[in-house]
Amino acid sequence: MLRALDDVRRSPSPRPEGTGAGRAPSGVTALERCHRIALRALPCWITRPAPVATRGNLQTPSQRGFTLLELVVTATVLLILASVTVPLARNGLKRQQELELRRSLREMRLAIDDYKKQAEQQKIKAPPPEANFYPESLEILVEGVPAAKSLTRKVRFLRRIPIDPLTGKAEWGLRNTSDDANSTSWGGGHVYDVYSLSHGTGMNGIPYSQW
């Protein structure tokens, strides 16, 4: 910039046609000429005008993206929601399994009671005396028992043996009338009660084998 100003001082002023010697050009003074040359010598980033914000180039918050703080807050909220949702989902699944277990146990116990009632009323072929009118196995309830006054008709009490939702198998613990109420071993002979073979504990704090 200093070099440009020095050049201005040394260079003679141009003489336009029709003007006398020593006179400045018409409409342009020596000071204005010096100012223009000085501006040319300045860096472009100094003389370049700042961009004016217009309606077309304004960015909305959604176009600017997320800041680091916003991402951290969002991730924290998602972690909190996940820590609450996962236990609820697990409890919901367990509750559904327990409802299916209660339904299956009730279905089999009602079938056993119905068998005993019809055996006592002599509507079906009676089991051995030592069975106390109870079925000898769960399979008999599915296969059917011959009716008392028919040679071909059978009375069925279960469509199928339910699957234990906790073990995933159609296998159940059995008890007879001589077994303890919470016994896990079957004395044989006849079926008085059934229970789940799962070793878990229900949401009510009672083991499934005692339901």
C-alpha cells in the first residue's frame, strides 16, 4: 500500500485535452485518484463487501443441523426411555406366560373333575377302584373313555394336552390323592392334580410348581 502511494506522488497528473498545464482532470481530484489506487493495493478480503443476508440465503434451524449438545441430550433421553421400556416389555411377556399357565392348569383340572363326576354317575366306564374315580393319566382324557351304555362311543375331556408356556413342552407334574399338596413326585395310580415343571417363581412370589 505504501509503495502504491509513493507511485502516486511521483507520477505526473494526466493532462486531459482542452485543459491547461497543472490543472487536475475534470471531475477527478488528485486526492480521489490517490484513494482509488490505494484501494486497489489492499487485499481483496479487506475491500470485499460483507454478504448481505437476504430472504433466499437465510438458513432455518433444521438446515443448520444439530449441535453436539443437542446430540448428547437426545442420546441421553433415548437411553432413559430404553431403560424404562425394556423392563416393561419383559414384565409384559412374563405376565402373558403366567396367564397362559393359569388357563392351561384350569383347563386340565376341570377335565379331571369332569371325568370324576361322570365316573361317579356311571356315565363312563369306571376306572379301577383304587383310582377313586380319577383318571389314570392325562392321555386318557385326550384319547377318551368308553361311554357306559355304548360300545363304540367315547367321551373325551381334552382336545389335547396343553403346552406349558414356561417350559415349552406338553409335560406336566402329576399328583394323586395320597401325595402332599406341594409334592414334586407322583405316587402313581391316578391323577388328582397337575402342576408346572418349571423351577421359576411367579411375579406373585409363589413358585410355579405350587400354582
